[in-house]
Amino acid sequence: MNAKERLNELRKEIDGIDGKMIALFKERMETAGRIAEIKGMENMAITDESRERQVVERAMALAADEAQRGEVALLMRSIIAISKERQRKTLFPSEWPLLPPPRKPPGGRVTCAFQGVPGAWSEQALAALFPEAEKLPVEFFEDLFVAVREKRADYGVVAIENSKTGAIGETYDLLRKYGCFIVARTWIDIRHCLLAPAGVERSDIREVFSHSEGFRQCAKFLRGKSWDLTACRNTAVAAETAAADKGGKTAAIGSRRAAELNGLRVLVPDIMDSAENRTSFVVISPEPEYDESDELISFTFSTEHRSGALCEMLLPLMAGGMNLLQLESRPSGAGKYRFFAEVRANILDERAAATLRHAASACEYFEVIGCYSMRG
């Protein structure tokens, strides 16, 4: 018997073993459903950590060696997680709404808030998304959320992630704090330049202004230079500050547009660490906007603080074939964390909605914060 024939024989053995395993698995899940009914009648918790340890330890005791003990433990933990998912499906209804009904987008010329002053990257994102909008500049990120929440602005455009430095935690925190919804998302190229007033050369510079993210995204260029780095609210304010200085020793890191608006010249173009430096901006509104054409869902959740809790929440997403695009964690107290996730799905799809409800049943807290599309 050659290798190919032997391989086929072994695969037939595997198929037979799988058939026996599936039959036993179906029997186990049916039993889990009956257990769920009893727990429901007695108002008992689905998770019983003491019982789970007993099940895992009993199975591990049947293993042949130490290496197999770890494999058996992983198998049993996975089966237990699936079993609890069956219990949740049995106990919890699947009709509760995941998002309020969508609002109709405002007609006519909309007002859109952005953080900073003209020349800020957020203003450029706003111009790409809403070229005809009335612009409402605000000083801080939180001011933007307040303006949207109080309906002084129809929308707000705010940075949420950079391709080099990662998530912008403040945006996630404010989304939850003010109960705003994401209604669109886009990426724009960030082309940082070294800007200076007329007559100022690189050898003259003693202080450079920018946003802290601007410094981080240009770390390689700044390395080894004896310049004082002063953080500003955003790169456009940094350009304004450099332009207002009459000492002839300051510069800024910002955009070409910020240079044009403030009478600065570009000393060194494209000083970013990565030529593919991009920032993602989200559009927020006080109410959700979505329809059948949207392709992304964002939600926030928290789980119990115990081993396997996050895995149990993610398991229904895998079972439902849902593509998890992003997962971020944010502190929500001493030793506690809240998660933010983005998946590729539409909230109006029944299968996607059922998947999210099953995932939510494994959480202490769960809230959908938007169904939307990527623009641009």
C-alpha cells in the first residue's frame, strides 16, 4: 500500500470517528437544552464555574500524557462554551431590537462639527464627506459630542484610528458617554510636513508645535533633533501658533492646507514614518441612520471578569460566520474593561441580528452603536 492509499484509509477512519463524535455531540446538546429549561424554572445562572472545573478535570484525568491533557482541556472548554451558548438560545428571547429605528437623514444643507480650526485633518475629512456642509469648529473632542447630542450640529466628524498609532481611545470613551451613533466611516491620507514662517530655516528651529499624534507619527524624522516639542490641540492650531511667533525659531508639523491658511511654507514634505499613514474618521449623529445597503456594525460590550468570558462572547460570531474586523478594549474602572468591536454585517439581516443577540447573551452589557458603510 502506497502513501496515498494509506492516507485515504486513515481519512476513512477519521470520517467514522467524526460520525460517532457528532452523534454524541448532538446528544450532549439536547441534554444541555433540558438543563437550560431547569435553570430557567429555578432562575439559576447559566455559568457554574465549579461544575465546569469538575468536567474539565474529569476529562483530563482520562488523557494519556501531559501533552494530551492540555489538548483535552481545550476541547472540553470549547464544548462547555458551545453548551452554554445552547442554553442561552433556549432561555433568552431573540426579538429585542438591537438599534432604534433609523432616522431620515436631514434635508438641505447640514451642519457638521469638527475638532480644531480650518486646516485640521478633521476639517479635511469633513470636506471629503460633506463638501457642502456648514462647518462648526469646536475646541475639544468632547465639545463635538456635546454639539451633536444637543443637536446644534446634524453630524460630527471625529478621528477614531490611525494606521500607525492605532485606536484613539478618547473617541471610544465619548461614544459611550454621550450615546451617539456612528453613521459613516472613512479613511484619509495623512501627509505631515514640517512647516515654518518665511525666513525660518531648519538650522534656526528651536521649538516645534503639533498634536501629540503628529509627533508620534513622525517619530523617525524627529529622532536626534534637539528641538523642543510642544503639543497643541491639533495640527492646525500648531500651524497658527508657529505663524504667530515672531522670534523666528519655531515650526509646526501639519498639512499643506494648514500651511497655506497660515502663510507658512513647507520646509520638509511628507515626514511621516510610514508613507501609508492614514487616519480613519467616523461620522456621528444623535440617532442611527442605516438601511439594507450598509455593511458594517459597531458595538460595545463588557463581560464577566473570569477566564473564557471573552471567548464565549466571540464564539457566536464565529459560528454565525461573522467577520470580526476590529476589537479594542478601554478601561471602565479599576481592573474592569469595556470592549468595542466592528464586524462586517448588516443589522437588518436576520441571521446577523440573531448572531449578535446570541453574543449579547454572553455579556454583562451589550449595545450596538451603529450600522453604516465605509465612504471614499
